[in-house]
Amino acid sequence: MFRRPILVVILLLVGLLVAGLLAVGAFPPGVKQQPVERVLPNDRFGPR
């Protein structure tokens, strides 16, 4: 039926990639809120 099956496979993979990007764009994952933790400098181990 098809003379070049590799082209069909490539077209299917590209189609799946586009469908996946559209699905993620239409239904984006939720963002988890986390508090910002600030790193304080540790002066105890610094040079004197």
C-alpha cells in the first residue's frame, strides 16, 4: 500500500507531538505554590 513506510512513521510521530503540545496548551498543569526560602550567609565558618 505505502512504498515508504518510514514517512508514515515520521508523520505519525509528528502528529502525536503536535497533539500532545495542543493538549498541554489547552489543559496546562497546575502550579504548586511554595514559600520562598532565602539562604542566609554562614559567617561562623568564614575567614577571621
